[in-house]
Amino acid sequence: MSMVVPLSHVIGLSLILFFIGLTGIFTRRDAITVFLAVEILLNAANIAFIGFAQSLESEFGHVAAFTVICIAAAEAAIGLSIVIRLKADHRTLKLKDLNELRG
Amino acid sequence: MEAIIFYIFSGFAVLFSLMVILLKNPVTSALSLVASFFCVSGIFFLLHASFLGVIQILIYAGAIVVLFLYVLMLLNIKKEDLIENKMERRLGYGGKALVLVLVLFAFQVIDLPTSSTMQVRESFGTVASFGQELLGPFAIVFELVSLVLLAAILGVVALISRKEKG
């Protein structure tokens, strides 16, 4: 079994996906799509973990990626219940209207 | 051959991720995210992480995104809730900073080793090998993750069962 592609291309893909996710977080204005963009970010980090794990032949990268997936599941559950709360309490999902903490 | 498959999967993963952040309807965005996760799962298989590839489909595409779709259905989002996506107006200084960071990281990526003769052992990334690693040297990680998941369950119950404001 040989490495199919150079490590730099795998990390490059991870970088592109991370950039797409960051752009989504900064440009979208509804809470749900911002959470979807956060999932893209976590996924990009996972690609980097798996790429380095294969390059270094260490399964620590796999354990780290597994942890990231579990944290993403917890984050999605908490985040979506916060979204439901926001909708119930404020009747909006527009992040612009949610400025209670602004001094 | 495998390299070509990698580039096809990468292209589709990038395309579907772009659709997630560019499309207006959140349901379409979530479904594009599922497609993107399937492509990334294929990349995991090519990188000899077969267990993680399966987990990616089962948990990410199967559970997390379905949770998103379920909440979208619960919220019953109407047309007027969907805000115009005015990219150009919000990509001011933040966008320039993002591009700068991307360029800086891209220079680091170019310096990475490009050798394509890397050998991995036959059992690398299989369930047995991954399980021995996870429950052996990294058992503490396993236990801590279970605590995080417990905290998430309790947090969700506390958030949702709270009485209405006022």
C-alpha cells in the first residue's frame, strides 16, 4: 500500500475547505447556516489529521479525528438547542438582531 | 488511478462546500453538506483510514446533518426569514485578513514533503488497529469524550426544558 497523493495536496484541500467554512461564518446572517459552516471547519481539520496520520504512519491522527467527530456531535446538539431557544424567545434567527450582549 | 479518484473527490467536496455557504435555502445547504461529507469520506478511504471513513458517513452525514434537517423542520422557516446573502458587503477588512492568512498557510503547505513512496502497514486504519490504539494508549481520551457527550446531553435537556422567558 503506497501513498496515493502528496501530503501537501491533502493539506491544501484541508486549507481550501477551512477557508470556505470561515468565509461562510463571516458572511452568512442566519444562525443555522453559520453552524453548517462550523461543521465544514471541523471537517477540514479532520482531513488534515488523517493526512498527517497517514504520512507519519501514526494512528494518533485517527484518534484525534475521532475526538473531533464526537465534539462536533456534542456541539451540533448544544448549538441547535440554542437555536430552538432563540427562535422561541426572540422569534428570529438573524444574527444581526441578536445583540443583547452588546454594551 | 487512486490519485485521480482523490482529485475528483476533492473537487466535488470543494464544490458542495461552496454550495453550502452560497445557497440561500438552509435545507439545500444541509443536503449539500451531506454530499460534501460523502466526498470527504471517500478521501478518508483513499488515505487508509477506513474506520474513520465509515464513522464519517454514519455520524456526520447520518446523524449530525439529519439533526440539522430535523431542527429546520421544527423551526418552520418562512420565506421572509431567509435573508439575502450579500457577500460583497461583509467581506471588508475581515475578508482581506482571511485572504492573507490563507496565503501565509499556503506557503507552509508548499514546504511539506511531496514524496509519494510512503508505505503504511497492511492493518493501518482498520477497526482492530484503531480500537487497540484508542483503548490502549489513548484510553483517557475515550473516557473524556464520554464525559463531553454526557455534558452535551445534560446541556440540551437543561436548555430545552427551561420555562418560557418572562
